[in-house]
Amino acid sequence: MDISEKSLIIECSKNLEFLRSSIDLSDGVIKLCEKEGFNFSLEKLNQLMYFNSLITIAKLDIAISSKFLKKSSEKWEIIHFIKNSYLTIYESLEKLKTHKKLLHELTSVKDANKEFYKNLDIETKEFMKKYEFDTKINLIRNKTVGHIDKDFKLYYDELNKLKKSETIDMIDAFIKLNLKYLELCSDLINPN
């Protein structure tokens, strides 16, 4: 990976602080506009900032998991960070589905954004296919970390199939995908 986990963590921390204060400000402006009867696209901007927050949180969580996964040498310590990585990726991609309509609507205004989003959506689907989102990632999330399955053999056997190097590759691919979503958000928020 080109970017160190430490720099990702610092960048995400700053972005989360900025987004938190910006969302408070945006919420206040929206309430004032509603009270005064104004109808601006501030609500869409606010939704985009919430989406940006989601992407930033995912990047922060995955960077921390990656950092400690790479440093880990004990079997169950490695498994712990792999499980967290699978959970972060699963939840992030699931939440992304709820924002597709918003992203489609906001990117349809400008051809460059429309094309970028179209390609990013294809890349997201390819990521999900390559890393078996609907089967493997879903199973790990549902049986080992999001919920702990009552079938201990299933829990234990599934976790022991996971490979550190394969997970690191998946994390790196997810971070690259995540960075593209942040780039899209930045372009939509700052169109110039």
C-alpha cells in the first residue's frame, strides 16, 4: 500500500472532526431554512457529508485493523484483526447500498462525476465478486464477528480458513476503493 496506516489514521481523525462540526452547522442551517420556508439543496449536501463520514469511519477502522494485523504474529490475535476487517468491509458495503440513490442523483449533474461514479460502481461490484461479499465476507460477519454462531465447529473452522496475506490484499483493495469514494465526495462538495 502506498499510504501508511499512520497517515490514514491521522487524516481520518482530522476529517471526522471537520465533518462532525460541519454536520452540526449544516443541521442548524437546514433547520433555520425550514423554519423560514427556504428550500435549498442543503439537505443533499448534509446527506453527502453523512456519507463522507461513513467512508471516513470505514477508512479509519480498516487502517487501524490493517496496522495491527500486519504487526500481529499470534494466531488468535491475527484472527481478531481479520474478523474486524471483514466486519468493517461488510458493514461499509452494506451502508453504501443505502446511499446509491443519493450518489446517482448528485453525480448525474456533471458528466465527469457521472462517468467516475459509473466506473466506481463497477469497481465496487468487482471487489464484491472477487472477495466473495455475498458468501465468504457475509459468512464471516454473520457467524464469527457480527454474531457468534452457536455451532462452535463452524465458527472455529471458518476462522481457521482465513489467511493473513489474503486479508491484507483485500484490505489494500478496499482502501483504494474507499479513497475513490472520498475523491468523489470531495468533487461533489467542492465542484471547482
